[in-house]
Amino acid sequence: MAKQISRRRFINQSAKAGMAVTAAVITGNRLFAGANVQSGGVFTGFDQTPLPYAYNALEPFIDALTMEIHYSKHAAAYATNLKDAAKAEAVDMSKPLEDVFGKISKYSAKLRNNGGGHYNHELFWKSMKKDGGGQPAGKLLSAINQSFNNFDTFKTQFADAGKNRFGSGWAWLYADKDKQLKIGSTPNQDNPLMDLCEIKGMPMLGLDVWEHAYYLKYQNKRADYINAWWNTINWEFVQKRFESL
Ligand SMILES: [Fe+2]
């Protein structure tokens, strides 16, 4: 499981250590200049964190080989290349990655692509679990109903965002600066925290629609992959993220 420490404790530890700390996940609230929204209470470090379940945990919806290649090859490479770029461009890796996205337009394409790739996948892994699926509850469900009328309409609109993304990219459920939930999509590894992104806000749930996420099992049938993916969602994780805004 990802290591979670409080922001105050993180700051204390950082001060005591007197050195850069690449915390895996840091919890707390913080204002992001780029997105102009409060965070989802989860901050992302530059290192890849352990997958919180086995490669086969999401079977039959996402197969073990896809998970293994996706996590240990694709996502691992994003983390490695992100750190290479961050070193080359003097990015302070003791700070959350989210801080960088608000000014990502000032950095290289390598940092943008691999920073987004790392962040998006870290969120993606955590938003799924064994025996997932079902429906959200509490404030998240209320907010979904407020924005999209009902859960089924939300699912249809979100799935459409994934199906209609031309080429590679992501579908997003995100909270805007007024904490209103919205649906959108981004190309490549961009995300709504980036200052150059057309949609802006804090990602709550992201769906990877790159072919590497589904091609072994679903080939060209992206819609089938999306339909199956609903059965993997860790709604408790998404709910906590939303409720910490
Ligand atoms: Fe991916």
C-alpha cells in the first residue's frame, strides 16, 4: 500500500532530515495555483508506488498480463523518465508532483508527458481494486446526481468521453474550482491539473484509454474494455478523495 503521512508530519520530517523527501503520497489540503482548486487530499511523489493488489486481482475484467506489462513496463518507464527530466530541469522533487503541473507549460515535453504518465497511472491503480464496482455513496453520489442527474447518465457520459477520445488519452471525472463534478478527456498523458489543459480541476477518477491498457484482451474493442472497467472501481477511494476537497 502507498505510504500515507500527514502533511504536518511530512513537513516536520523534511525539516528534520534536511534533505529532499520523495514521499509516495502525502495527505492534506493545499491550493493549486494551476488548477485553482483544493486538492483531493492526496499528493503524489515522483517514485512509482507499489501496486495495491496482485496483477491478477482485476480478472476477468483486466487480465494479469496486461496489468503486469502496464504497471512494470509502461508506468515504470514514465516514473524513470520523469525523474530524469526533473533532474535535468532542476525540479524540486521534495515537493508534490501536483505543484509542477500548474506551470507545466514552462517545462519540456519530456517532463509533461512523463509527469502526466506517472501521475495518471498512480491515480489509476488506486482507483481500482479486487471485487470493485457498484456505486458510490455519500457526498460523492450526491455530487454526481447534482451534476449528471443520476449515476447511469454519469456512466454513459463518462464512457462516451473515453470512447470518443481520438487516439491515446484519458477520460476524467474531475472537480472544478467550485467543487462541481465534470467529465472531460485529455490527449496523451495530459491531465486537468496542467496549466495548458483545456479542462481544469482536480482529477477524481481517470480512465486510461491508451491501447496498452486493453489491447491484449480487448483488441480494438475499447467500448468493451470500458464496460468491463466499471467492475473494478474502488468507489471508497474516489469518495475519500472527493470528500477531502
Ligand atoms: Fe497506461
